[in-house]
Amino acid sequence: MSLKWRIALGYSALLIVAMTVMSGIIVWRFQQILYNQAQTSVNATMKAIVQFAQQSTTPFSLEDSSLGTLQFLFNSANLTTWNSANSYVQVDSGDGYPLAKTANLGGLTIPPNPKVSPVHDVAFREVTLGARSFLVEDRYLQEGVNAAVIHVAEPLDTLQRTFSRAREAIVIVLVGAVGAVVIFSIVFASQATTPINELSREMREISSDRLALAAGSFDGGLRGNALPRRRDEIGRLAKSFNDLLNRLGEAFARERQFISDASHELKTPLTSINANAQMLLRWADQDRTIRRESLETIVRESADLAGMVNGMLTLAKADRGDEIPKEPLSLAQIASEVTQNGASRAAEKQIDLRFEHEGTPIVYGDANLLRQMIGNLVDNAVKFTERGRVDVRVGENRNAAWVEVADSGPGIAEEERDRIFERFYRADKARSRSVPGTGLGLAIVRSIARVHGGEASVGRSAGGGAAFRVLLPRVKLPFTDLS
């Protein structure tokens, strides 16, 4: 069963049950009110008779005709005072023998009530006389050794007809209300599920080609409807879905750009290796110089190719968020080791490579990855600095540790700083193939920083060059007294 019909049937059933219960309560209460009104009417007649009977101060006797007012009750002809279409009176002796009754009872006799006694002197009951229902109040009267039972009856025909008409009216209203509830529930369920169906239909129509469009012209979201403009839960769902599609589209665009750049970058060393391998096949036996130069080129290009593949693997590992073993490490010690290892490369270009630190911050991380991160920054600084110096500094503040590599090179234009950490991106001055590199060094720096919960940024150094800074969470170790 579809969601629409489940909502419609569930909502209808809930309302129908509620209305049925409410109607039942109304019918029961209305019947109770009518019955109470009948009891009040019968009781009013009974009170009038009892009050009349109690006006006599002389104990009454069924045989003594000198009792005056009381004897008046035991004469059927004298009961005409209470003889009416809705009032029937009968007077019995204490042992239940009928003594007098109103003329409207005719040949009918109200049967005695065995429950009425001197202890329980008042009772209400329903009896059937001549195929008609009556509400009867029984009252036991006693004065001295004499007793009498008075029965006052009222027909229930009018009450039953009124109740029957009211019940029919309530049933008609209930049936109409049930029909309206069913129709309303279907309409309500349709209104609730139609936007979901539209969203589902558009989701089925979305293809990977639409997701792969560039972010500037992205059309992968919901089109031609007002779903994202709704202010209810459906609108928020549609907006969230559009945002998700935009992020997916941008991710696909980055992946396609990455594949394109990787293909371009891999093509150059592979072409060079292939060309030199062909030269070896043709000229290696004839010219030793060509053989040596070709082998050197193949070694160099294969090393670059291996470096590029290793960099791509590192980036893929960081992107997947693979767990890396972490331990407390001294950031200053790692930076010092990397600086010492890079000293020979800096000396070849007559660049002064210096290291200094402000404190010894401790970070949680992987030593090899942190070495690679700082090493990439140092290699990048040495690579693009023709003369001058490269400073490696480590420090800490209240919540973070930082490492900074600043050079005196040409620096990075401000408009390029947002893209400098992208894969295979090279600033204009670095596009020449005369400058070695894979174009992945800074992207790896940012990925390693993020894997360790930090972030990389670039600015301008005091000497006019570039200043790369990586912030990492600092570990606050408890103080230990080693004395």
C-alpha cells in the first residue's frame, strides 16, 4: 500500500473512531437527560400525592371511613386530580392489593414492586402495560400499623420517539461526517505525498552528466517547480537535496579535473620514457653517449613518475580518511630533522636554510606524514628561491602548534593563493618544465594537515617571498617531575 493510502486510511480511521466514540457519548448523555426529565415529572406527581396524604393528622385506616383526606386517596373516583394523558396513579394496600387507580389505567394494573418496603420506601422501575413502556415510581407510606403503596406511572412513548429521532439525526450526521473525513483524508494525503512524488521523480531523472557539470553552470538540482521555495519540511528537504547535488556536482567536477590533470602530467614522463627507450633500441649499441643520456632520462622521468604516483596515493589515502596511527610527537624535533636533511639541496643553490623554534610543542600524529608535509614545504621553498634564505620556524600558542616555512623568492600573487593547494596547480612562474615537480606537493601538505586536524595557509613573508603556515592541534601533556 502506498504512503498516500496509508496516510488517508490511518487519518480516516483515527477521526472515525473519535467521532464514533463522541457520538456514542452524546447519545448516552442525551438518553440520560431525557430519562432524568421523565423521573423528575413522575417524582413531582408523587410529591404532590404524598403531600396531600400527609396533610391528615389522624392515622389512616383502610376500613375507617372517618379518615377524611386519607380516605380520599383510596377512592378511584377521587384520583381524577392526577388523571391525565401522562400521569397514571394506583394505590395498593401494604401487602400489594390494588385499592384504587386513575381511570386512564382502564383494565390495566400496575404490578407490585417486591423491592419496596418500610426500609426501602422509594424505587423507580420500567414496566410494560398493554404493549406500552412506563416509568414507575413506587412509594411506601406507613402510619402506625397501617401502610399503603402509591404507584405513579408515566408513559415513555414520547421519550422513546424523541430519543429515536435524535439518534437517527446523529447517525445521519455521523455518516456524512465520515464521508467528509474520508474525502478530506484522501485530499490531505495527496497534498502531503504529491511533493514527495515530484521530488522522487526528479531524483530519478537526474543523471551523472547533470551532476558532472561545472559548479558555475550546475543544473543538477530540482528544476521548474516550487519545491525548494516551500517553507515546510518538504521545502527544506528539497533545498537540502539541491545543496547535496551541488556538492556532488562540484566533487565530480573536481574529480574530472583531477583525472584530466593527472593524465596530462603522466603523459609527459611516459612520452619521454618511451622516446628514450626507442632511442636505446636504435642507437644504444652504436653511441654510448646516447645510451647514457637516454638511461639517465629514463631514470629521472621514472623517478618523477614514481613520486607523482606516490603523491596521488597519499592524497587518495587522506581523502578516504583512513585511520593513521598517531602518537605524541615533538613538532620541533621533526622540523629540525627535515631542515638538516634539506641542507644539502639548499647549499647547492647557495641558499641559507635556517631553523628556529619557540618552545617545543607536542602534537598527535604520524611521524612519516609530518616529515613529508614539512619536507614538501621546504622543497617547495628551495625550488622557487634563486637566492637568499629559507626560514623554518616552529612555535605554539594557547591552543595550537604551528610550523612556518618562509622564503625570499618571488612569492605568490594574492589572486593565486586560494588555488595554490589544488592538485597539479602551478603558479605562472612555475609552469615551466625547467622547474621539476609533480604539482602535488602543496596538495599533499594540505591533505596531511587536515588528516591531523589542522589547516594549511599561505601568505607573504617579511622578505617578500611566500610564507606557508600549518596549524595543528597542540597536545597538553601533564607535568611530570623527573628529578
